[in-house]
Amino acid sequence: MAKKGLLSSRDFSSLSIKDLLEAREAYHIHLAHLDSVVATAIGRYRIRRGDPDAGSPDASSTGRSTEPRTLSNTVVRHWSWPCVLVFVDQWMTPEQFAHQPEQLVPPLLYLPDGRVVPTCVILAERQQQAPAPLQTLAFTSGLVGGGYPALTDVQGRQHLGTFGCLVTDGDSIHALTNRHVVGEPGREVHTLIQGRRRRVGVSQKSQVGKRPFSEVYPGWPGSRTYSNLDAGLVRLDDVSGWTAQVFGVGELGPLVDLNCDTLSLDLIGCFVRAFGGASGPLEGEIHGLFYRYRALGGFDYVADLMIGPRQGGGPLATRPGDSGTLWFFEPKHGPEERAALPTGARARQWRPLALQWGGHRLMTPGGGDTYAFALATSLSSICHTLDVELVRDWDIGLSEYWGKVGHYKVGITACGLVSNRRLAHLLSANAERISVGDEAIAHGELPRAGTEHFVALADVADLVWRTTRKRDAINHFADMDQPGQGRFEGKTLLELWEKDPSSRSPAAWREFYESIGVKQNSGHGALPFRVWQIYDAMVGYARERRVAEYLCASGILAHYVGDACQPLHVSFLHHGRPGHADEEDVHAVYETKMLDRRAAELITGVNARVQGRHVTDTIRGGAAAADAVVQLMRATIDTLPPMEVIEAFNAQTGRQRIPHMWEVLGERTCDCMARGALCLAMLWESAWREGGGTKIPAHQLGPVDAQKLLALYSDPAFLPSNWLRDLVLEKEAPATRRTPAPRPRTVRREHPPTRGGTRGGGTRKVARHTPRR
């Protein structure tokens, strides 16, 4: 922006979108014939960060830089003038222009009626090679919604896109994504859950590609311009497994209606956010409108919105596979609003704005940082053209990141149940490393999956290792109630564990699984042996005074113990009865939908059950730890038989299903989770004492750096994951030995108050564990 010289006597603040479009249209042929021009858009003048007027509109022009104006060294201020943005791949000096004056981008565009529109030249080299799609996202919940991957097979290759949201044509509910993602009508469309493809529906005839700009925005110039809408519908096979929420974002608010009457340059600089199926969480800013990205056959092609990185933030890491991503308007005071929500309130709604259909990557001069842009179309234009309406209320009320409530509740509750003061201090100082607090759980503010940022330890096994350690999948379950065959005829793993000590080995379990024809490796559940392995490691870390390693292993152990107190993780009925396809979603509905929607009641119920309780008596050895978790699994099945979960699921449909399931299963679910938290705390305390952690000086027991924990669990050598056939355990129990298991009983004991709400002061009931006889 200039206030002196050529532009000093002019005020461009009253220019409208129509003015800018008409100016660009009038000069299009001229700009298109300049060798360096690669794209244009309309927006606001970008000021170099170092220029005087970057801080004040009244600053003198003295000292203004002459360096190339780039996306990384410029900002938009509220006093920035409306302008036409001109992107060039070569910044010419005055000396060069003296030899090639015809290559000068005119600073002003003059219209016949006297209007004058300024230009803003941006240097940005186009990157020739696109980045590879990210392959480390974990979609662990069987519930599907916007943000999940959309997969199709075309000519022997897999195409990856993203589901945007749910829409309806008045008859059926469809998933909305890009036309180029779903392809021709009738093509099968899948998604990805826990690394496995799952069909969700077929593409429909109702699609839209490019439309004349004058049809989409009547009255605005663009007679030889096409607007790229690029939208297609997928008719869902079964909508009961879907939610209108967008994963990683939350509930949808009213649609932002962008049209000729509502569009304005006030959109420039607005914050937006999204969740891409390839990139995960995305935070951006609107940099320009009607980005002209291509000219072909005498016609131009434009994108409604040009979304780039936020000023002062990192690059926008959008990748191939994000096509179809839904972008939301984000008020800049959003975090403060969320912090003001009362306990138990769900996250506020987000207003959908646009559907991403592609991207453009521009490289800063000298091969430095690459700035990626998402190109998106107004969602209101898409809905109008396809004659569909946004679905906002289908199965909502979930956390932003689904399927994590149970694991984090077990983890945070256990932090307040240990007895040793030094261990209690370590856990209290690192509670937010291990899990998230009750308030965050109630608000649905749970960690997202990813390998590049720290994830609270209680769900690392799902959010990180599900994709980086494929072999860890067997550690999350064990079908304890499935009858065997052959020499195991009629006996379950649970019965064998109780009656035949020789069965307590990976080799015996492999033989059992093979007797019933379970697929080798991936189907061989090994949950108790994973607990055995981690417990032994925790003892070693405590003995060597490696506090960070002990804490990291303890937090990760919370995930597997959390699985052991979930009935559908310890049963062969995990996805309903074999052959009953209509029961396939029972796991996702029970563990994700029900717990997410009843998070506040779950928190209250679990807290009431552990109030005043702390574990004291301990066990010794990994074999005993495995036995303790098997006893937890038995108690889980006895308290909440998996078939009763399925019956509650089948008893109601639609919106009555979750209330009914909670009414029937809620109290016993709280019982199981409270028991899981007590078991976890007992294992922590036992390993701590067995390894001599009680002798570690108090000054070594403060907060552990999150990046150090991230480095630990990112190392494949830390708590290595193996198939059951490759699992090696220390000190396996002799065949004739009966490993003791904990049995809780209640005594009274004085304990001082501790931080976190799960431990209070005064006289307490304490869960004392005594060996089983």
C-alpha cells in the first residue's frame, strides 16, 4: 500500500468486489500476456512487514523496502486497500524494466467510467512437485462423518479424498465430497477405519463440475470464465453409522450463505479451520477471492476462495487427499468462548463455509518455505446447484475426536488413586501428560491423532501406534469368551486361564486361536501379555530411576487396561454376533456415541465410585500383572455381558437408541470403568514399589517434558510391539504356579488432599488388594 507518489492522491477504500472483477476482466488479456504472471485474484493490498505503514496507515513512505513482496514477508491490515492480486514467478528490478518495459505489471487499472483499481504484485514461484499424501492418520472409531477418508478404485489405482459433510435431497441422506473423488455414478465408495477399508455407499448421478461464472454469480463480470464447483454425492448404505459432525471440528452451525449480495472483501483475513482426510487439522486464513488458476481455450477458470496460512502461523499443510474437505468460519475469539462453556457443555457449533476441491503450492524465492493454498468453492453455491440441504442434527453431541472418552477417563481417574506419596506427586505433576482432565472430557476437547505433535499417553496406542505400529493392533483385545475346538473343545481362554496355568503363555494362546481357525497374527488378541510386558518394563525403569520412561510406559498402559474394562474388547461379539451384519455398529455406538453423549454423567458416575478410595496392597511380577488384568476382564464380562450390550443396541433404533442404551447399561459401564481405574492404579503402584521407585528423590519427580515423551513413544524400540508368535516375556509363571490376582476390599485410612478433584481430604475408604487363594 502506498500513500505517496503515484497513489498518494487516491483513496481506493470504497472499491467493491464488482469493481475489482470488472478491472481484472478489462485487463485480463494484457496481464495474461506478461511472461511472469502465473495467477490473479482479488483481495486487499499486502504490506511488507518491515514497511512503515505495516504499523500505521499514516506512516511516512520513507524507508519503504524495495525487496520482492512475497506471501511470507507481507501482511494485510484493516487499512489495506482493495486491489487485484497479481502473482508472478519473477521479480524484475527497475533496470530490467528499462530493457523490457512491456513486462511491467501496471500499478493502476483504469476503467472507462473513471474508476481506478490498484494492483498488488506478489512474487511466488510455483512448486513443480506435489508432496506425497500423509499416511499416518488414525481413524479408530467405527463412527463415520466429515473429515474421514473417501476411497475409490479407478483403473487399478486407489483415489483418496475426504468426506465433507452430510446433505439431504429430501428423500435420502448423502455424503458430500468432490466430483473428481467419487467419479462416475454407481462407483463404490469406501472409507478407512483402523487401517481397514469399509464400504459406505455408491456415487450418484447428482454431480456438478464447472459452471459459467455468470450463472453462479449473476450480475458480476465473467462472460468467458468458469467457476469450478466440483461436487458429488455418495448415497449411504446405512446412515446409522454416521454423524453430521465433522471429525476434529465438531457440530455444524448455520451455513454461511455467500452470494452476490453477501460477499464482501471483509472475508479477506478471516480465520477458517478444517479437518482433512490426509492432513488432519488445518488452520488457515482467506487470502483472496476468485483465484484465477488456469486459462484454456479462451476461457478462464476460477476458485471462489483462496485459503492460505495464517499471518504469523506455520504453513498450511494441505496435501493430496484433502479434496472434499469442508472449511469452517472461525471467529478469532473462539478459544475464549469455548473456555467460558460450563462443565458438561458440548463444544459450540462451527459455521460451514466452503468445500475444498484442490490446492496450489507456491514456493518462496530461493527455494525456501513452500506456501500451500487450498482452493475451495462456496458451500452455499454447491447446495443450491445440487438442490440439497445441509444436515446438521444427525447423531450429534459427540466430542471433536471420537472414541476416546473411556480411555482418558480411566487414565485421569487412576492418577488420583495411588497411595505412595512420591508416585502421587509424579502423577499429579504429569496428569496432563498421561490424560486429559474431566472438564476437557466433558467439553469434548480430546487430543487428535498425529505423529508430529504430542498425544496424551493414555491413547497413544490408538492415535499413534494404530498407524505406526501395525503389530500393536493385537494388544487391544482378547476374545476371552469364545469356546475353543480340538483339545480346547468347549473351553474359553478365560476358563483355561483360571483352571490350567500352562495356558498362560503366548504359545498356548496361539494354539488356541489356531484351533478355531482365527487368522494368524492380526486376529490373535494378546491384551494380558501386553500388560505383562509393559509391567516388567515399568519395574526396570523404576529400578534404574528412569523417571521419564516409567511415566511414559505407565501412561500407555492406561490404554490397554481401559480396553480390558470395555466388554466389547474382551469378547468375540465385539462387532455383534457373527453373521448379523445389522449389529456391526454396536461397538462404535456403545464405546463412542454413548460415552461421548453421556460424558458428563459418566464422569460423575465414575468419580462417585472411586471417591475416597486408594490402592495399597500390591502384586509382584509381570505374570501377576497379566493375571490382574484377566481378572478385570472377567469382572467386566460378569458385570456387563456383551450379549446384553447387543440386546440393548437392538432394542431401539434412531434417536431413541442412545438414551435406551445408557438407561440399561450406563450404571454398569461406570462400574466397569471405576474398576479399571483402580486396577490401573494398582499396577502403577506395584511396579513403582517393586522397582524401588519409593527411593527416587522427590526433586526428580516433577513435570516431564512432553517432547521427551513424544521421542520415547515414537521410538519403535520403546515397548516394542510384536505379533503373539514373536512375543517374549520375562519370568513366565511355572505351569504349576497359581499367580495371585488382586481382590479389592475396603478399609479406612487417613490421606491428605491432593490436586485434581479425584482425591479429597479427611477420612477415606481405601481399596486394599489381597491375593486370591
